[in-house]
Amino acid sequence: MRAVIQRVSSASVTIAGNVKSSIKQGFVVLLGIGQLDKETDVVWLCKKISNLRIFSDELGLMNKSLHEIEGNILLISQFTLMSSYKKGNRPSFISAARPEQAIPLYEACIRELSEALGKPIATGTFGANMQVNLVNDGPVTIIIDSKYPE
């Protein structure tokens, strides 16, 4: 699994002209699920995301987590994160999980992150054409891949 985590002051996702979800301060998490991903990847990645300390403390240092600022998460599925671009100029998405595998793992991420934060998280709709609006705070953007945990 790959996640692009953006620290935001606000964000929303719109589908077919309607705002589906919005958050104030927190993370927008773009999530790519690969063919080799399993439930263990979900657990590891969600623990990492929910405990990331990338919010400023009183001294302006990145020491606070979502828990400490009572932040939110907007989780968006994005199969294009699993692209390969090594051959030619058109990316290949062959390593992205098919929907029958990816949807249960995406739903598991929703459950894990909601449980970790102690409240529901905001989401997009798996497979939908979505417009994501966000104000990247910092900007701060972190990329995490469960296949490269170090």
C-alpha cells in the first residue's frame, strides 16, 4: 500500500458536482492498494498514519499527532499511486489491485483509521471520478509505502 499524506487546514471531495465529504485541520490521505497488499499492510499503515507527529507544537516544531490536535482524515482511494512508468511514457497500472481485492482493504483502512481516531473519518467513493480540494498546510506532504517500512 502506498499513501500520500498531506497536512491540511481544510479539504473536501466532490463527486458529480456534490460535496461528499469535507474536513477542517488534519490529513488528506491518498491511498493506493497493490495486488500484493494484505490486511497486515492495512494495520501497519493505519497505525503509522494515525500516529504521525507532523503538526506544530508551541515551539513550531513538528511534534503533535492527529490525536493531540483533534484532527480529521479525508481518505481517498487512488489506484494511480501504484503506477509503473519504467517503460515508455504511458504509465502501467498492472500492479494496482483489482476492485474485488482493493475494496475490502480500502474499507478495512476506513475502519482502522476511524478506530484509531475514535471517530468516523471522511472518505471519497471508491472508483468514482472525484475532485479533491485542499489547502496543504506548510506545505507538508509525506509518502509511506508498506512494502518499504524503514
